[in-house]
Amino acid sequence: MHSNWRWQKAEIDIIAEHNKQIVFIEVKTRRSSRFGNPSEFVSIKKQELMRDAAEAYLDQHNLPNELRFDIIGIILNSRDKKIEHIQNAF
């Protein structure tokens, strides 16, 4: 549906539809998991901004309120490539 959608101070990386739900996705990429998995870097503040932006998106596009928030964590380096998809992350 959309990528890098902005509303006020928030940006939603990917907005998609899956099984009649609107899915708001945050993508976090890191070079290693040395300091934790990429998904652990989605702060409470970021979650709040995404919730507010999601409400605005649903209102602007006159969509039903069936939604979920996912996180895609990516580790990319020369010897390790890992993708983790967390549905209903928050």
C-alpha cells in the first residue's frame, strides 16, 4: 500500500494489507546482534508515534480499524544475514 509514510513526527516504514487487516510495519536493520536483536530497538516512544500515525492513516483513507503492528528485524553483515518478522509486536 505505502512505504515511508509520514504523519507529523512519525514515519511508518511499510503499510500493507494482510487477511483484511492493515499492517503497520517498522523495519530495523543492524550489522550484528552484538547489542541485541534489531527488534529490541523499537522504543516505547516509537510505538506511540506509530499508533498515532496509524490512527491518522486509517482516518485519512477511511479504512476500518482492524490493524496490527509488526516489526521486521534484519541483521546484515559479511557473514550473517538474518530476517525476523514479529507479528503483533505491540
